[in-house]
Amino acid sequence: MSTLDTIKEQIESNTVLLYMKGSPNQPQCGFSQRTSQAVMACGKRFAYVDILSNPDIRSELPAYANWPTFPQLWVKGELVGGCDIVCEMHEAGELQTLLDEAEPAES
């Protein structure tokens, strides 16, 4: 499987996916830390990919996404954005709404 196929499969098979440096519990940069904290604060499950341990994804994802930096938050196959956008959405309550719609509460 090519790296591009791997990226597509990750995005398609995870409703909420965060490409970041490190992990949500051990972020390796401040931007990844702020973004993962905003997503975690919404209380929804999400997947993540550590781009530091996946250099092929780190090199190819920016071209695929047409977004040059990390972290990158993807919801339902669509790129939401990076740290500034995600944090602004969280502060405005928009991130919670987006994630609630993407991952409805289990009954």
C-alpha cells in the first residue's frame, strides 16, 4: 500500500482524526498540545497519527491536504484545519457542535 493510500484509508476509516506530533498524552510540540487538548475537551473519541514516527505520512500529507503544517484535524473526511482554527472553533463552541454532529452520543 502506498503512503497516499494509507493516508486516504486513515481519513476514511476514522470519523475524527488528528495528525499531530507525538500523542495526545505526550504531544511533542505546543501546537499539537493545544489542538489535542481542544479536541479532548469535547469529550469525543478520536484517532490520532504521530507524524514523527511516520515520516512518509509527514512528508506526503501536506500535499494531499493542501495544508502545509501540523497538526491537522480531519472530521468525516474533511480537513477542519490546524491549531489556530481548531482552538478558535473550540473557544466559540463550534468544535463541540462539529464533533457532536460527527459522533452522536451512544444511546
